[in-house]
Amino acid sequence: MIRQKEISLPPFRKGFHLIDSYIMEAVSPLPETGLINIFLKHTSAAIMLNENADPDVRTDLFSLYERIAPEGDPVYVHTIEGADDMPAHFKTAITGNSLTIPITGGKLNTGTWQGIYLCEFRNHGGRRKLVVTVYG
């Protein structure tokens, strides 16, 4: 059995946002065993699996990403789409736009403290689209 659904997320501010509930709402119920693939259809945002217990992790991730690829760096050549665009592309390139997670017992088999994040790297990224495919 393969099921696929496209999800349109609401606009989020720049930062790291837990999106587990959006995904589960769209594809529940899950099969007893299988895999779920989550693909983000954008090049200036990313998706990641990381700690969801302490919000300070999100704050620190944001600070580190901003330090690695700051807006307005004179080294950028691609600037036509705004000061936040090229740094967003780089952050997406190092983070990724797809996750595959096992399904066990009808639930995502993630670690105790893991959550799925939309990493919004633009100041005004708008709605983001995910393609979620469930294999069971």
C-alpha cells in the first residue's frame, strides 16, 4: 500500500517550527509497519529531525545557522531575490529537504525527544508545500 498527500503549511516566521501535528493530521491512520517519506518542495527552507523537548535547541540552531550564512554577506553573487535568499539556499543545501522515518506499531518510530521541523530560512517565505508518502 502506498498513499501520498500534498500538504500546504501555513506561513511561518524565520526559524525552526515543529510540524509533526500537520503531518499526522494529513496521513492518519498510519499502517502497522512501513515508512513515511516527507519531501519539502522548496529550495529556501528545509526539513529536519531534531530535539523537540527544550525550545532552547531551536534558538541555538537558529543562531548557529545565522552565523554560518549571514544575510548581506558581500561574498554573495545571487542577490536579485533579496538579502535573505542566498543564505536560505545554502542553509537548505546543508540541511536537506527530505526525511524518511520508520513506522512501527502504527506510529512514527522516532526517538523520545525527536520532532520534525520546518526550517524557514526566509524572512517572508510564505506557505510551504510538503509531499508526504506512506509506504505500508
